[in-house]
Amino acid sequence: MIVKIMSSAVIGIDSHTVHVEVDISSGLPQFSTVGLPDSAIRESRDRIRAAIKNSGYAFPRHHVTVNLAPADIKKEGTGFDLPIAVGILAAQELIKPDVFENYLIVGELSLDGSVKAVQGVLSAASRAKEAGIKGIIVPAENAAEAAMVEAIDVIPVATLSDVVEFFNGRMNISPVKADIDALFRMSLRHPFDFSEIRGQKQAKRALEVAAGGGHNIIMVGPPGAGKTMLAQRLITILPELSFAEAIETTKIFSVAGLLDKKEVILVTRPFRSPHHTISDAGLVGGGHTPRPGEISLAHHGVLFLDELPEFKKNALEALRQPLEDGKVTITRSSITTVYPSKFMLVAAMNPCPCGYYGDSHRTCRCTPPQIRSYQAKISGPLLDRIDIHIEVPSVRYRELTGKDEAESSQSIRTRIGWARERQRKRFQNQETLFNARMTDKQVRTVCILDRDSQSLVEMAIERLGLSARAYTRILKVARTIADLEDTENILPSHVAEAIQYRNLDRCLI
């Protein structure tokens, strides 16, 4: 008897339907699995055999063949344990054969028959909804995560016996529901606030502009000037995640196995700060079995690279294409995986190896060749892709001890929300979400300069030797500054401020 069970395989962050076909035929006892299974699936036969026996059922003493169709998609992970076990029991007529077509099943089995959590359940639930399937059978630990997908029944199970009894109609398991609005209200809290930052008026303004248009930014300054503190508070002024963005970001964390069991959905923008010793694959993604890297884990959030020159040159250069495309493509001999990576890059660096070049309070100990060598670690093409360059000087004592109340994150986020709303209306029905992602055609349409503004840009290009890409960045930043001031036209003052944010073009190149 042949039984077909629906399950799913995750490729990238998307799930694909897999039909688990089980056939029990006469012959010597044997358990074979075909259909491009990985080592975890091939090893599952021992887990499945023990789980079936320890759940009180008999394992067939015949030839058991499991086919994972379609056979041209590589299957990975332990999520096929449960559907294979259910298929074997159904092939022995221990489960009614006509109940499977309405459910997709995922889950890992322990030797005692209990069902353990797996990765990528949110993607599997999304796939079940897209396929018009009534519900999904998931481990109880994953039920809340799967419930983020509405309009399908999420059935939580703790043991293999629960699945058998549910399908046979002897156990009623209520579908899990989620109050998404309540989850967003409970989780929208930040441990940091912009009001905690003393001084650094210019840097805070630059971060506001960066957040207003989704621009990448690099901060240069001596140790202790507050670069890390500024970067950590950037997410507190960014607009709140939409539900669609939250689902997409949560999918990445779920596939990577980094979703906290207590955290059903990510409702705050991710802030990723990898150490400078990270490998290329760790930063961009990859490995023998492709996995998302830090740039994908920062999707819809912030990727903070502290001590930028200390990162491996290959890793930094690998950032160039994802910064432009908003995605990273990982190709292996048997599979091509695409991970989204629309993030804001926030980088920080010292001006020299000792950190005090140009500082008015400390003496730099570095020689000119050492300074040039240190600064040359950041390539011109990478700097071109960073819209805003800002110097972060040391904070004076009177600023640290001043009693003036700094502006709160909430107040700044309100202004940024207005600017983003202008951009949303401007790019309505287009893929572009904010100014930093404008195409060249859109730049020519919405970044129109008057004669005075054109003269300013021309003078900057001739004196600084800016590239065509840097010119485009200036226009995008000027457009964002105009949006923050709620003006339709780009004024010379907006262009002048945008040009000031390219000061590293004359310092490091």
C-alpha cells in the first residue's frame, strides 16, 4: 500500500511542498529513503524505528521504501521524521488513509516517540497557506511560531501517538491562535534612548538623516567618542516593522535556528554587531550547507561593523553587491539559495591605528605611512556605497555634565515617520520603499536641482573628485533632508548638507 503525506523543504527562507511517499512491500526487512535526502534524513530511519516501537506500534518486517518527491530538490534537516513515521503507520492501516490531504506535517522524533521542535516552521506554515491546505501539524514548541500565519489550522502535537489519535478521530486538538496585535504591543520596547547621548549634535543629525531615508553611514572618530553608543540607538528612531516585514525577518531567524523559544515573532528591527574576526561565510552567508549570514540576519534592521578596517578585506568586498541588490545569492554545485539582505549598514572606525589622528586633546603616535596604510584598508568602491560619512569628535566635559535635556527617540522617530510616509506615497506601487533604494531613473525624476544647487554639486565633484556613484548618493541624501523638512523641492541648503556628509572622499581616497 502506498501512502502520500505532505511535508516541506526549506530552500533559502522559502518552503517548497514535498510529498513523502511510503510503500511497504514484501521482501527482506529493509528501510531505504530516496529523493536526494541529506545525512540527517538518512539517519532518521533508526530514530523512526525506535519512536514507532516505543509508542506502542509495530514496525513492519518488510521492505519499506520512502520517496521524497520531487526528487530534484535536495532535502535537509530532521523535519521529515514525523511525516515518514505517520506514512509508515498509515501504510499498515493504523491510520485512516483519507485524512492526510488536508494537512502538512513537520517534526523531529525522539527515540521515545516525543516530537521535537524543528527549524523553518514559519516558512512551512506560509507554504501551507499558499497551497490552500487546511492546516499544519507541528511540534508543540513550534505552534506559536506557526500561528503567526493566519487562515490555517495549526495543530500542536507532543508525541507520535497524538498524531495517530488525532487523525483517527479519538483525540480533539484545538488549533493554536495568536493575538498578533498584543504581541506587537508587548514587545515594542527598547533598552536605549537617544536622550541618553550627550553632545554629538552633528552625529545625531547624520543618524536622523540616515534613518529618514534608509542610508548607509560610517562614523570616524577617536576611541570613546560614542560611536558604538550612537549605533546602538539607531534602531530606536527607525520606523516600526510592518507585519509583512516582521514575518520575513522572523523567517530568516527561524531558518537559521536563532529564533528564541520565547519569541514568537520579531517585532523590533534586528541589530547585528559581528566581531571583526568573522569569516566571509559568517558575514555574507554560505557554508557547505548554505545558511544565512549576518547581513541577512540584519534584514530590515541594522548591521553594525565596529572597527571596520579590522575586518577581513575579502569579507568587506563581499558586501558590495548585497548593498546594491538587497539580496545575496549563494551557489553550490547542487543548489542556488537567495537570502534577502535589505539592511542599513552602520560602520565605525578610528582615523588611524592609535585612534587619535586629528584629535585636539590627544597626540597621535602614528607615522604618515601607517595612517595611509590603515585608511587604505577601506576600498573606494565600498566607501562609494556608503551614503553618509560623519566625523565623531571627542565629547567635551561641559557637554558630558550639561543639564540640557536631549531629544528623545520617540520625538525623532515621529519626524522620520513623516519623511518615510512622504517616500511611501512617492513610490506607491513600486518596489522602492525609501530614498536609499531609488533607481537611477527614479533619481532623475524626483531629485531635480535648481541652478544654485547644480553649481554646488559641480563644485564638489571638481574639488573632491567624486565618482558618479557618489554624485547619486548626494542627490539621494539631499532628497531625504528635504523630506525631513517637509519640502517638495530640494534646496541649496539641502545639497550643501548632503555634500558635507561626503568628507571621507577627500580624507581616505
